[in-house]
Amino acid sequence: MATLEVSFLQGQLEERKRRLEVAVVSTPRNSGLTDLLREVDSALGRVAEGTYGLCVECHDPVERELLLADPLARYCLDHLTQSQRAALQRDLDLASKVQRNLLPQKGLRAGGWETSYHFAPVGAVSGDYCDLIPSDGQLLFLLGDVSGKGVAASMLMAQLHALFRSLTGMSLPLGQIVSHVNRFFCECALAGQYATLVCGLAKPTGEVEIHNAGHCPAIVFGRSGVFCIEPTGLPLGMFLETKITRDYDPPIIEITESGCGYLDSPDEEMHGRIPDTRRILWYRETLAELARAIAAGARVRAFHDWTLLDNFQWAEGYTERYGLIYTDFRNQKRTIKDSGYWYGRVAASNRLDV
């Protein structure tokens, strides 16, 4: 599992231990509490040894969703007992029924709008999110996807459902509703959990307000033709943008390291030239998003690429290369890559179409 998730689960286990110790003192004859405290201590011991999250039978990683649902889990799905598998299946069947009961009414009509949807998750339970909420003669529609899969994702999806339904009743502007949900995800979701979302408010006048938070483009069919609503914001739960803006009003930003690593090498057929087109594409897309952010009011002072020269990386060593200039580590010869020439033209002209 990711380090942040292990740290989160360790915190959960330590909190359980603290509460169990208090309970054991209060009811010392309760053998069940003592046994549970012993299990929690054992799990914390595995965290300290670096074996937490590994199946005690085959030593392969225990499924992420299983650990998030039960931090004391010691066996992967392949090595659960028959009774454990049956209990897990019952839980999945119940979770699937709960999730389907959260779906909106079929053929719902509100504010002069007619609706239709098709819900087909890959598994019994998932992080797929779909909802239609009539409100004050208007219709709020939502389509999203929570990161991950299985029960953990479905639980977060249920929280999304409850949050939007609760906030819609407060007659807040759609942008504020999305900001409140983003705040909840940032403060309460597990490390690495987020949700992409398309949400819109259809009004009786025919006007539709749409927000796309990191989701696939929404396709709109109208009298004027077909067009896409591309994502204009980050997925929910990644950054607490409202807090940054409120506390720092808004901050001056300087991006000090931003780059990408590939296995670059000179092309002998091109006389030693290094055609790193993927890096050019990456920088082009990144700088285009940066330009949009600046146009929207972000106070970006500077952008620094990572890095000028190929160098040693702590994670990849000398394998992947991040530089705009190729370094031959045998003789220290430098060769400007195609991305280096392109980046130089962009810096000189302050334009991307070069």
C-alpha cells in the first residue's frame, strides 16, 4: 500500500488501541475486548516490522479495499476461509442493494426537463455516482467517479450522494456547493482518494450551468450543434483551493520544479539528435493549463522546469532522464534535446505556438 495509506491506518489502529485500553480497564473481565486489543497490538507490530498489509499465508499484498474496510485483515481474498468468503459476499450483496437504492428515479421530470440515465457498474459495488435532484423548480444533475474500486469507493460515493442532497436544500449557488464538497473530501477522505465530477443546474428558462471537476468531457447536444465541456477544475479532494484563496488572498505562486522523466537517447539515424516529442507535448499541455490559470486570476510569478541537465534521481537513479539537455554520463558530453530548443523558443517569445 501507499505510505500515506499505511500512515492513516496506523493512526486508526493507535486510536483503537487507546480506546480499547480504556475499555479494558473499565471492564477487566471482558475477554473479547482483551483479545481485540491483542489483535490491534499485533497489527501495530506488523506496521513496525514493515510486514503490515501482507498476507500471512502467501506473503502477497492484501487487497487495498479489504484493508481499508478492516485494518486488522491478515489474509488476502485467495486465502480467506469459506465462512469468511460467505460473510464478505453477504456484505457485498447488501452494499450493492444500498448503492442501487441511492439511484434517482427513472424518467424524472423537473422544471420542464426530462431525464434518462443508464447505470452499469463493472462490479457489484463501485465508486460510480449518478444523481438527479429537483430543487426550487430547477434540476441538479450529477455524474462522477470516486477513485479506487469496491466497498471503499462505494462508501465515499454514498457520502457524495448525502452531501449534495443536503447542500442542495440550502439553496446555495452551484459553485459554493462544489466548494463545500471539495472541502469535505480534502479533510475527511483517505490519502489518495478523490472524485471526478460533472454537475449541472438545469433551469426552467433553458439555461444550464455546468461544472466539470477533472471528469471526462461532458458532451452537449443542442440546436447549435454538439460540443464538449472540458474539465475546468481539479477533482474533488485534491487541493483545498478555497482555504488557500481565503487565507492568502490569493498567494503569489512560483513553480520551482515541474518536469517529466523518459528514457531519452540519441537517434543515430538523425545524427545524434534527441527527438523527445513526449516531453514537448507534456510541457505544452502543462504551460497551456498554467496560462488558463493565470487568465482566471492565479498570481503566478514564475515557472521553472525540472531540469536543465539529466542528473541522478533518488528514485530512478540514472535510468529515466528529466533534462532539457542530454548528458552522456560516460564522458559528460551535453546535447540539447528537441524539447530544449522548443522550450528556449517558448521562453524567448512567451508563446506556445512555436
